[in-house]
Amino acid sequence: MKIKRCIKCNRLEVKDCDYCIRCGDKLHIINKGEQNQLIAICAIVAVALCILIIFIVEEKRINDTHETIEHYQYEKAKEEYESTPTITDLKVNPGWTNKKDGNYVYISGSVTNTSETKTISYFEIEAKFINSKGDVIDSDWTNDAKELGPGETRQFEIMHRYNINSSKIRLSVKEVK
């Protein structure tokens, strides 16, 4: 088989024809050395293409594995977040009271787990004692380590030494687990 080349447009042709089908110029036969060089170049290009394809396939496999790991980590974090209670899942109910008895003030009230799915295994309710200027002058808290299921309510009480400078009490959820 003879390989021919068009000098004008550099097209290669292996068919048995004398003129270039692209530009119509006369085709010239490539000598044996040029044919060997052309075959070597084609072989190098073929090997380079194979290496490039292998690289692209391996890169895609690595990216797919990375995306799978990220998706798994995201789903795991989402599941943990959705099952872990937060401070906003526990509400101090209105209607709590405080009563002075001797040298102590007793604060009684209730909290409700407002989550529809999360169980609270521990919580702390904080009482801040505020003076007439609005400054916090003292604080105390109570905790409960009994499970509080979704929608459940539980009573709490805080006993604190009475301070004559305290004019207001503010209650809040300090911690939830």
C-alpha cells in the first residue's frame, strides 16, 4: 500500500488516486522513510491518546469517589443535626413564679420540649437576677438529667439566696443535650 501526500494542502491519502480530493492538486508518493516516520508518529499519538483516556477515566473515578464521600458525610451530619436537640427545642413556659421565703427565693415553673422528633436527655434552666439599672447582679441554674420526649413538659425549681438589690428575674434555657 502506497501512502500519498498532497504538497499543497498536506492531506494524506491511501486510496489509489492521483489527485487530492480536497484541493485537486497532484498527489506525491511518500518514500519508505517518511512512511516509517508517519507510522511512528501515529503510534506515539495513539499511545498518548490511550494515556489521556486512562487519565480522564481515573480522574472521573476519583471525583465520583470524592463526591460519594462528601454526600455520605453531609447525610451523616444532617442526620446528627436533625436528631441532636438545641436550645431552641426547649421552651420555658409562661406563668412561672418566684416566692421569697426567709433568706431564699424559690423560682418554680415548667419547660416543654417543642421538638417533634428529638428527645432531650439533659437541660439547664438559668435564672438571672437583675437590679433596677438592668444589670445582671447574680445568676443561678437548675438542671435535669431525665429524658424529656418530644412534646413533653416538666416542672423545675431554682432555690437561690435572696438579694435585696434584685428587682427582676429573667429565665432562659442555658444548655440542652
